[in-house]
Amino acid sequence: MSKEKLIIISTVLVDVIGFGIVIPILPFYMQRFTASPSTITLMFATFSFFSFFSAPLLGSLSDRIGRRPVLILSICSTAIGWFVFASASSLWVLFLGRSIDGAAAGNFTTAQSYMTDIAKDEKERTVNIGIVGAAFGIGFILGPLLGGVLSKISPAFPFWTAGAMAACNATVAFFLLPETHHHRDPERKLNINPLVPLARAARDRKLRPLYFTWSFFAFAFVTSQSVFALFVRDVFGFSAYQTGLTFTMIGLVTVFNQAFLLKKFWLARFSESALEVIMLVILSIGLFGILAERLPLFFISLLFLGTGQAVLRVVITSQATAATDPRRKGETMGILAALMSSYMFSAPLISGYLFEMNHAFPYALSAGLVLLGVFFALRFRRQAAVAAAD
């Protein structure tokens, strides 16, 4: 494996470990501030609101000045955000910390753009994106487990640790991470309006089906994940530590699919367009299984959820970058990130209120959205087949 791949993988891994430390314990931590379920999900939405504005801009900026400076900037923002969050003594400071992190959130998407830059062909591009996803999954194996242990030291200690890891990550990236984007466009104008690239995406007939599928997946996945810790606490009585172990299990499934099954099974047996439909079906099965509220079936359903989201993320990202001008790959990745961020902002708001009405409602909504995604994915495949025949 090349030096560039090793460095970017380690950069993503350290960043996601820090992120994974926090997510499972965040709802439990916010209870110290007497936060309601809707307030807790609003905290998730705050980060996404700011990243919705920053993601397309950072993607375009990386096309103009390179991946390296944008990645370092976003990691520094993460470090500062977690330090502010850890030092909070009131609820508004918690929101400030998440806002700072979201204001320059481009770590993962810039890393994906970085890996597509160094790919020699289509297969390597998909595998490289899968490798980044696997690093993300490993971070979610180690992070939640570490977060559960650190939370026993003190409630704020996991957040200080996440900030320290991000600061170390930025330092390593600054000294060791080389630039890989050699098709930079320094004359390109930047637009701070996030709706401009999204409007351009809406007019892009070639990529619009992928953006459509991504939207159904993103809204459903975020809706289910934003209340996950609350759901397992209320239904199964899980603690912060047990919730962290559950996220670790999902991370294991993600890594196994992206690091091993993706290349040796999924891509070897199915086309990427077929995998879109297959993974949407798998996701819907997992969501309906969770609705049963039976512990053995719940853990089986997590296998379906981990598999579906792991493969679908890679497949859609790979197809989108393959159909994009090399000078605009960063923008395309930014559009995918902006779409995800828009749903990470809106979906938690909806799921929080739905959860307060009934803890099963967010998962019922997610399952219905994924089934709609299956319908439209099949429709788009038929349209593509007709267009190819003509």
C-alpha cells in the first residue's frame, strides 16, 4: 500500500475514533443539562446545519487549492469544537461547540476525494473509497468502546480525549500528508451559497438518480440513528457502555463489508446499480426487524443495517465520482456531503418529536422511506435500460 494511502487512512481513522468516542454517550451526557429527547436530537442537527453550508464550499475549495489544506483546516475545527464542548457549563456552550465543528466539517469527504485522486482505474477507485469507509468503520469499533470506558472516569473526559486526538491528527497531517490533487483550478470562482451547487446537482440529469437514491437513504438512516441511543435505553435498558458496545458491533459489520466482502463478493457478483437496490432492501429488512422490539431480532437487524449502509455509501459515492469531471470531483463529494448534512439537520428534528410521541415512530418512518427508495431505484434502472437500448 502506498504512503499516501497509509497516511490518509490513519488520518481518517484517528478522526473517526474521536468522533466515535462521543456519539454513543452524547445523549447520556446531555441529561446532566436536563435536555429533552428533542433537545438532544437538536444537538445532532446543529452540527449538520453548519456542515450543510460548509461542505459544498470546502469541496469546491479543495478543487481550487488542493485537498491537503482543506483537510487540515477541517480537523482543526473538530479539535476546537470538542474542546469547547468538553468545557461547557451550560447548554448554549454545548451548541457552540458543535457549531464550531460543523462550520468547517469536511474531514471525511475530503479524504474520499483524496483517495479518488490517486486511483489508477475504476476498480481501484471503488476499492479506495471502500478502504476509507473501512477506516471509518474501524473508528466506530474502537471509538464507542473507548468512549464507554472513558465515561466512567468523568462525564466530560471522552470529549477532552476526542479534542486531543483531533489536535494530534491535525499535527500529523500538517507534517506528513502530501498533496494529491493535480488538476487544481486556481481561477475557479467560489460561491458561499450552498444552494448553488445543489441547484446545479438538481439540473444534472446524469447524476440526479444517484442523488435521489442518496437522499432516501440519508434521511432514513439519520432518522433511525439520531434516536438510537434513546431507543435502546428506553426499550432494552442499555447503559452508555452497552450502547457503545452496540455501536462497536455495527462498526465490525461495516469493516467486514467494506474491507473484505465489497471486493471479493459484492462487486464480484453484482453491478453497482444492482447493489443500490439490494442494499436498500437489506436496510428495510433491518429497520422492520428493529420495530419488533425483541432483543435477539434486534441484534440480527443490526447486521442488516450495518451491511446495507456500508455498501450503499461506497457504491453511490463511486458512481458519482466516476461520472464527474476530474476538476469537479471535490464539488460532487461536497454535494453528497451537503445532502447528507441537510438530512442530518432536518431528520433529527423530526425524529426527536416522533420519539417523544412513540419510540417506534422514527423507525417506522425510516423503513417507509427506504421502501420508497427501492421503488425509485428500480424505476431509474428501467429508465437507464431503455435509454441504453435507444
